Amino acid sequence: MPPLNPLLILLGLTVAISAYAWSNQDLMNSWILDPYQMNRRGGQWYRFLTSGFLHADIAHLAFNMITFYSFGGIVLTFFAQQFGDSSGLLLFLLLYLGGIVVSDLPTYFRHRHDSGYRSLGASGGVSSILFASIMLLPVSEHGGIRIFLIPIDIQPFLFGFLYLAYSYYMGRRRGDNINHDAHFYGALYGVLLTVALMPDVLPNFVQQIRDYSGQLLNF
């Protein structure tokens, strides 16, 4: 019997919990990130993690889960090759779940006195995975990758810039419960943890970008 795919397990749990919370307001209220309530009551720290398994709607859920699955396999494979299957999986979970928690910390401190602010989504963890993948493989040898329904191939590091630009734009708009700012903090966490675990990743990343830029200039 083949081993269970950790990516599919995390994806399935997130989809199931998000869908259930849409019809169960009590669960949504008790799991969503609510800095004001957390600060006021001096607890409920579990919300840092549980809010990552909730999403605002189908589009929000699909965007995060497709990105997670598209790039998660690259990271999990690299980690398994570098540290072994068991340790690699644990470090992958540290990257993803840790990204969800760490990316929400600035949000908590910024909004802990704001009674009207709440947020949800796996954005921080997904961003950690995405940017860890970009650090490991910034340039695809096959001319790029195809994301969602975009009809052109795009290099991973370019997609990362577009991802952050979209997050910045949506974060300035606000108006929903999606913590778009978590993309930035998740990206930073993903880059720092990956480089800390595998220091050779950074010079390799720079060299791949240089080689790709040189190819474009000589085209």
C-alpha cells in the first residue's frame, strides 16, 4: 500500500474544515484569528493555527490550496532528499504550520486593540511553501510553469513577485477577513527557514537568477 501523501492530507483537512465552517458559525467564530479577544482574555492562542484552516469563500480556498499543492511537492521532495523522509516531513510541517502561526504574529500585535478586526486563511503557510520552493528552484529548466488558468508559462521567481504584488494590492483594499499581509511575513519566514536549514540554497538561488538573466540578454 503506497504511503499517504502529506500534501493531500493537509489539503483535504483544510478543504473539509473550511467548508464545514461556512455552515457552522460557532466554529468560524471560535477558530478565526481575533486579536482583540485573544488579548482581552489572555489566551486562545490556538487561533494562530486554527485560523489557517478557515477560508472566506471558495475562491480564497482554491487560490491557496492550488498554490500549496503546486509548490509543496518541490519543497517536500528537497527536504526528504536532504534530511530523510521522516525529518524532511517534520521540517516541511514546521515550514507550513509555522508559517501560518509566525505570519499572524505581526497582525496580532497590530490589531490586538481593534475589536472589529478578524482574519482567516492559510496565506502565511502557503506563502512560506511558495517562497521556499522559489529559493530551491527559482528557474524552471522547461521554460517555466503554468499556474491556474494563466495561458502562458512563467518562471517561479517571477510568479513570486506577482504573488506579492497581488497581496499588497489586496491588503491595501481590505474589506474582507483575508489576512493578505500574512503573505509577506510568510514569505520572509519561508526564505529565512529554508536558508537556515540549507545555507547553500542562497548562493545557488543567486546563480540561477544570474544565468537566467544572462540568457535573456543574449537572446
